[in-house]
Amino acid sequence: MLKGWLKNGMPGSAVTIIDPYIAHDVWELAFKYGCTVNPKVHVRAHDVIVLAIKPQLLNSINLNTMVEKNTLVISIMAGKTIFNIQTQMPYVQAVIRVMPNTPASIGKGMSGAFASPSVSVGQNALAQRLLEAVGKVEWLEKEADIDAVTAVSGSGPAYVFYMVECMAKAGEAAGLKPSVAMRLARATVEGAGYLLGYEGNQSVSDLRVNVTSPNGTTAAALDILMADEGLENLMRRTILAAKHKSCELSG
């Protein structure tokens, strides 16, 4: 997300990164754009603080010197509620919970967001600009919906990547060389993803039907995927398991 913001014009001098275990690529990004990293002196209060940490670490951080009554906190921690955050950071009133996903690193992210009642119109607009800089954003009516967003789009890229692995292995089983099977699987999912965006006004079901000739090879394959215990049932169990875990993380 930071990479997207900096590439879209955010001055590096406005950014302070605090991470005791900062990754090498983040160091390089900070050096390139002139961001402050792990300052040893007192850090002034910031307009926006982005909590991009593991949810289990929330209770171990102390950022109260960096916030004031008008500071906006944007949290991308799975499971941790606005109440959890305000309990740990009692000076904070304005909190926006966001669940992005990894395609944000290339400007193709999908984020679900929910704002606390104390978030001002200006803060909401600022969050909108930050999130749109790395992809699309869907504002939610209930905070509880964040758990479902986490399960669908937050974790979703991993499901797609695993599907590619499975397609490639199935291609091998059908007789293809491993390298060929993987190239076919990757390119197919990449192309289908672009088609979803390009044909944005067409329903996903229609896109599927367009590929499916009656009594053809695709129809034979879909008979397996659309069986009672097929992909729909499996994905439902997958999404609900991820949502349940997200709820658990709230403590």
C-alpha cells in the first residue's frame, strides 16, 4: 500500500515507518523516497496512522505520543475491532477499519472499509483517496462485515493462487510437462481476471456461459465443479472458516 501511495505522489518526507523488524524491500522503498524509519527521537503527532501489524501485537504497542484528538487511525488488522483499538489508544476517536489484499502492491487491490461515527467528512475523503490509490474500495454499512470481507477478498488471492497450483497439477496428470501446465494455468487465470474487469457490465454467470458449449468439454468439467459437493459447497466452507478465524482474532 505504501508503494502505491508514494508512486501516486505522496511525499516521502510525510511518512514515518515504525517497524523493529523492517524488511529489506521496505528499507529500499524508504531510502528511495526519503521516508523516516524508526526515529529515535520524539515523533510528532500525525494526521494519519496506519496500523499494519499482526493483530496479536496490538496490546504490545504504544503510539499514544503520535496521536492527538484529530488523528485518523486506519487499521488493516484482521479481527481487531474499533473498540479494541480505542481501548489500546484511548486518545483516538476517528478509526477506519480496512481490509485490503495483496494486489494493492500493483494498484489492483480490493479493500473493504468501515468508518467509526467520529470520522469526519474530510477524513473519510482522505481515506478514500489513499485506498483508491492502490485499487478499489467498498464502504461497508456494519463493522461486523469486515470479517466477511477478510474471508472473501482479504484472503481471496491465496485461494486463487492455490487454484492455479491445482490446475497445473491436474494438467500434469493429464499428460503435460510441469512447466507447460503451470504456464497454461497462470496465463488462463490472468486472462480471465482481465476479462472480468474488461467485461465489467456483464454478469460473471454470462461470462461462464460464453465459454461453455452445450455437451462440450467445458460442460463436462463444470458438471464436476457444480455438483452438490462441488466448488460452491467447498468455497462456502472455505469462506466461513476464514470468517470464523477473523472473529476469533478480535478476542
